[in-house]
Amino acid sequence: METVTLTYKRPPNRVNHFQQELLYLDDTVIVTSQRVKPSSPIVQNGETVLSENFAAVWFVFTGSWYDVGKVYNLENEWTGYYCDVMKPVKRSVDVNGKLNRFEITDLFLDLWINPDGTYEIQDEDEFEEAVQNSAINAELERKALEVLKALIAEVESGHLESRLQEVMRRAGFPDLQNYVETLSS
């Protein structure tokens, strides 16, 4: 499987690099996968839905101010979606035009979406701290809040789910669960 480097930036100056498996690529989306290492677990209704070594299949849409990770637990069961509010992705290609790296800049606000469609905003405290410490300026603060509101509207209308299903059809990945079982932990 082909790998690609994700450069993950978080204001004011945090930069991490992650190797991810490249599953699908076109002009509108980059689809990758990895085992995750979140800073802290997410628990919904008494159940851990995101934790160390859970699998995520990431959908990074060109021009969008968010990405979506479809998350699977250690038993390879789908637990929900994790969405990062971020600046639009920047792609880097080699001399042959092949994607070798992509970069995202996290804007702190996140949205967890349960399989039943309910959701919870994540990291509002980190977002407020970033605003207070001027890691995010007023324009980015406004944009991040606007994006979060629009993302919630996409979830509530069902548009986000249909957008992901369309990408999976184009990618020839109708059943990600079978793929996730092959990811090394």
C-alpha cells in the first residue's frame, strides 16, 4: 500500500508528521487511513468511541474547512465520525505530479458524530484558549465558528453521510470495515 505524509499544524507553532496509507485520491478528496493516538479518549453514552490504536479512515476534501475521520474500535466496529475544523488542505506533489505530502492546519474545534446521527462539539475549551492567546486571530475565529455551524447543518440534513458514501463508491470501497481489519496495529 502506498503511503503519504500528513503534516499536521496546530497554531501557534505545533507541527507533527504522520505516515498514512493512501487509499484514494482525486482532485476533490484525499482518503487515507491510520491507527490514531488521540490526546485523550472520547466517551459517548458510557462507551469509548475514540482511543489509542483505533483505526480511522480520513476524508480530506479539497477546498473544505473540515475533514472527516470514520473511526473503528479495536474490534473493528464503526464507532462514529471525528471531524476537525481546519484550514483547507495544501497538497505537495513530487516532480512526477504524484502526491507525496499534504498539510492541514487545525483550528481546534472538532465535532464527534455518533452512528445514530447525534453529535457533540469537542475541544471548545482549547479553541477559546487559542483565541485568548492570539494563536487564532479574529478572522479565523469567525471562520471556524461558521464552519462548525455549517458542518452541523450538513450532519443534520444527511448531506455529510451521502457525500462520504459517494466518495466510497468512487473509490471502490463499499465496505471499509473489511479494509480496517487489515490495518496493522
